[in-house]
Amino acid sequence: MDYRRSRRPQENTGELAVYLKTLVESRVRVTVFLKTGERLQGRIRYYDRNCFSIGLVSGLNVFLRNSSVLYIAESSPESAD
């Protein structure tokens, strides 16, 4: 039996929390790509185990579940204000 195929990847390694913490502390602008195809731009303001808050460029704060996010990309320095 090939154990590499039957093993599921570990869901929570703690790396997401560390990454979100650095984004909160550095106040870097990010683009959040959702599984629905939508994109949100702003700064990560808060995070916990299951969700995080992003302060949008428009001034609104939105809470997102981690499971709804495809990926998070940091914006380039020249596009930040």
C-alpha cells in the first residue's frame, strides 16, 4: 500500500496564523482572492483560527471565513498608499 496517497494533508499547520499575524503587524495592502472569483483589496486587521477581517480600500470592514479564501497576495509597494 502506498501511504503517500492514502494520507490526507494536515489541515491546520499554524502557518496561516503566522502569515496573517505578519500581515496585520506590517499593515501591508493585500488582495484576497475568494473561491467565488471575487477579489477584495485592503489590509488584514484581525484574524483568528477560522476567520479574519480585512479593511477594504473603500473603508468597510469585512469578515471572511478562511475556508472561503482561495489565496492572499501581497500588493506591490508602488500600488500601496
